[in-house]
Amino acid sequence: MSHCCVIGGNGFLGSFIVPLLEESRRTISVLGIEPSPASHLSKLVRYVSGDYNNKDLLQKALLGVDEIIDLAYATVPQTSFDDPVHDILCNLPATVNLLEIASLLPIKKIILLSSGGTVYGKALTDPITEDHPTNPISPYGITKLAIEKYGFMYNELKSLPIICVRPGNAFGEGQRPFVGQGFIATAIASILRRQEINIFGTIGTVRDYIHAQDVANGIVAALELGKTGSIYNIGTGIGRNNKNVLDEIMPLAEAAGYGLKVKSLPLRTFDVPVNVLDSSKLMYETGWNIKVSFNEGIKRTWNWFLRSAIV
């Protein structure tokens, strides 16, 4: 039986990935800052609470582990732009430390979570394939790309079995709003609070919105069937601007007695206008495909927020 350590597994994407790993009958260790969730107790899952910057803690957490999924990241694009040095120091040393420790262990596969939304920069093609030039225009994207480069350096020099995945804009149940990332979660929470929804530009930027369940399926597909030394996009191949997203949410809001108040703000320099991903490589090599339509994903997310006390 494989033993997978999910670093940052207590977070949004982890809440979808860990159950998938359980279904495969793996032993799972979850390393995260937050304590183990009371709602999810399983004999297959061991929760380790602490900061994975702590080398001793990380070494203990990886004992007996042969697979790693690294989801941990301490910043978002907005905060990285506000303090680029903080973005580097919070994220890069911890990942390099992980790679160094893992290179001394009998690890069979490591998945590094990169960013399909930021590492490419301004798109030259639509949709974007993995061989598109990487010219990020945000500190967040630059640090994510640096992590990729370190991963592939360890792959080359120490045969560490690295795979990088580049998801689009994940959304879904359980995503935190108002953190500078996650337009759909913030828009829904704003509606439920009867607050204005901010978009940048007249219609907002175009993004590849993908439900977190499909991102989780893509990450597990890369873990099980992906080729080491590879990069995989995880997206839908369909671009939607912010107004398109709000048009999808509006009927649900109106049916529940809520209205939409939208405020257009000036474009931000670190936002690329269009980002849509070509995921045919992951589909061809692993058989992964989209299972949650955008419409269904919006309904699921809206209903979760409507029931939740998070807003």
C-alpha cells in the first residue's frame, strides 16, 4: 500500500484530494498548520499539525512515505505584489528544504502544485499549452516558476521523481472568500452579504475556471499515471470573463432573494488579460477529463455558501 504525504492537505484543494486518496486505499499523512478537522476522521489518515518550514517536523512527517503532494503556499497574487520579498521568503526556502530532504528518501513520486494562471504571463496563444513561454508578470508567478525550476534541478541532479501541475482558477465548496484569490467565492460571499462585487475593467479578466473536484482528480491522475519530469496543465480550455461568471450566478441569487451590485475598478498591472489552459497532455497521458460542468460547479458552490456560516 502506498503512503502519500499531502503537505497543506488541510486547505481548500486538500479537502478534495485527501478523500480521493482514501478511495484508492492509500495510507495518508496530512501535514498542515491547522489541526485535523473534526469532520474528517479516518484510520487511513494521520494528521500532523505544524509548520513545514520546521525541518525536524518535516523529516518525521516523511518517515515511511513514498509519495508527496505539495499544496502548501503562504501567499496569493495580490499579497505577492504588495510584498515581493515576503512572497519569496514564505514559499521558496520551505520548498527547497522539502526537495533536499526528499532527495535522501526512497520517494517514488512528488507532485508540486504550480500555477497555470500566473507562470505563463501574457498569453501568446489561446488556449495555452505547457510549452508556451513562461514570462510571469507577478511576483507570485515568478516564485511559482522558481519552485518548478528547483524541482526539475533535483530531478536532473538527484533523480528526484518530480511532476509539476499547473491548474487554472479553481473554485468550489469550501473556498475562502476575500483573500485576494478566488473570484467566484468572493463574488458569492459578497452577494450574500449584500456588498458590492469588484471587477477590474468593464468585464473583468478572462480566466479558466475549473471546479476543485476536477483539479483534485487531475492531481491524483498525475500522481498515479503521470510521467516524472513532466509538467501538466489542469484546466477546462474554456475562458470566461467576470461578467460571464456573474451572469451564471445571477439566477441563483435572484431565486434566493439577493441582488448583484457590481463595481468596475481600473485594470491591475499584474493581471494578464486572458488565461485559458490546454490540458490535452494530461488527458492523453492519464485519461483525466472534466466531470463537473461550470454550471453544476456554480450551483454546488452557491448552495454550499448559502448553507455555510462562513459569509
